[in-house]
Amino acid sequence: MGRSVTSGSADRRIAAPRPRVLVLGYGNPGRQDDGLGAALVAALEEHEAPGVTLDADYQLNIEDAAAMADHDFVVFVDASLEGPAPFGFERVRPAPEIAFTSHAVSPASVAAICEDSFGAAPETWVLGIRGYSFEFVEGLTPQAQKNLEDAVAFVERLIASWKEQAMDSKKKTILTIDDDPDVRAALRVVLEAEGFAVGEASTGEEGLKIVERIRPDVVIIDLMMENVDSGSTMAQKLKESDYDGLVYMLSSAGDTVRYNVDARELGLAGIFQKPIDPKTLVMTLRAKLGAD
């Protein structure tokens, strides 16, 4: 099993949202429940966790310290033979003494190497998913599979809460909703460079949940997402809710006419045309928000 790394686009440094999250699963899938760490990473890949770095290997290595240094939050995921069911979740502190063999490095030692060699100390946790059988057979036991499902749901909620915390600041907050990770990445680069706090959602449903919890100052919605014209459907839902921020539509040339989008009827503050001009985007938002 080699390393598997995924992110929102080919360039993780651009696409990765803030906070930057690394989920690193380790263990041997050829030994039944010892593959729980890799299985969780695979599940997150299928669920398309936008902007989250996912990695899996047989064991932790010294090189993992460099990956840690590029992130704000790190979750190590492993199988646990004696831990609580369905899983245990504990904070990791850098080990006072770095200890390792030629075969394995502990999470605490990797954290210590990260701090000593790279001057970085991301918030680090270990998720131990309860396993029951570790024979040399592929496939999880039924109970371990159930524990895995609970752990995946927990990690997804955890990542969502970290993203929401990042938006909860004195900065003006912008939520971008687009199913194209490259578009979200481009908007993030432009907006963060201008001092805005930026959050992301890849679906309308996810975006509505974030709006309810964070109340961003601005929501930018792509007109064409999962379904034709789904962006205008979400804009209508925002108008009917108690959300009082600014809502902008992001549209390719001609789409707003083709699908009869009425900005006033939807309560839109405006419509940005793709490809979006960064200067126009920033100047418009600053003027509307009164940002310096």
C-alpha cells in the first residue's frame, strides 16, 4: 500500500482551505481490522472532503513530520485492540524525547520531530478505532466496519467544526459555494490575500448548514452546481430564511439569461460573471461591506 494523497486540486498549497487539515491513517489492510486507518481515509476520499489532505500508509514515518508542518490540525487514525468502542479520541503532545526504531514512529515522536525540525506545532489528535481481529486476512470484521462508519461521521463533523471556527473572527467572512474545487481555490486565493476570512462548500445543502451556523457576511453561489439552476434555488432559500447578509451569484456568460435568473426576485446583491475579474470582485465586496 503506497501513499495516497488527495486534495481539492492538483496544487494543495493553493486549494487547501484554512484551517488546513491532515488526516493520516496507518495500518496493514492485509491483517483484517488493522486496516481501519486506511479504510477511514478511503471513506473520506469517497465522501469528497474538500481541501482536506488525506494520507495512508502501513506505518508512521519520520517524513510525516514535514507533512504535519504544513497543516493546522492533524488526525492520526489507527486500529485499537483494547480501546473503547466505537473509537477513542485523544490529544497528542510532542514527546519529550524522540524515540523510534527502523520500523515505526509514534504519533508523539512525529509531533516532536515536526516541532523541533520545522518549528510547527499543529493541533494533533489520535483516533483509535476499535478492532477485533488481526489475522492475515483482508477485510474488516462486521463490528469493526460499524465502528468505522461511526468514526467517519465523527471526523467529518470535526473537520466541519474546524472550518467553521476559522470563519468565526472579526474579519469579514465570505462563503463560496461551488462544486468546482478549482473555482473555490481561485476565489480563496484572491479573497484571503485581501484580508477576508473564507469558507467553502461544495453543495447547496452543505452551504445552507454553514450559513445557519456561521452567518457569513457574504455568500457567493455558483448558478450551475449539482443540478441545472440549483444556485438560484439556494438563493431563494436564503431569501426566505432569516439570513441578512449579501448574496451574489456566480455565472458563466449567458446562463443568467438562459435560465431566466431575476436578481431582484432572488434578493441578489449582484451577479459576477465567469471568468471572474479579481479586481472587480474585491472592489465590489469592499464597497458593499465598507471594508478598509
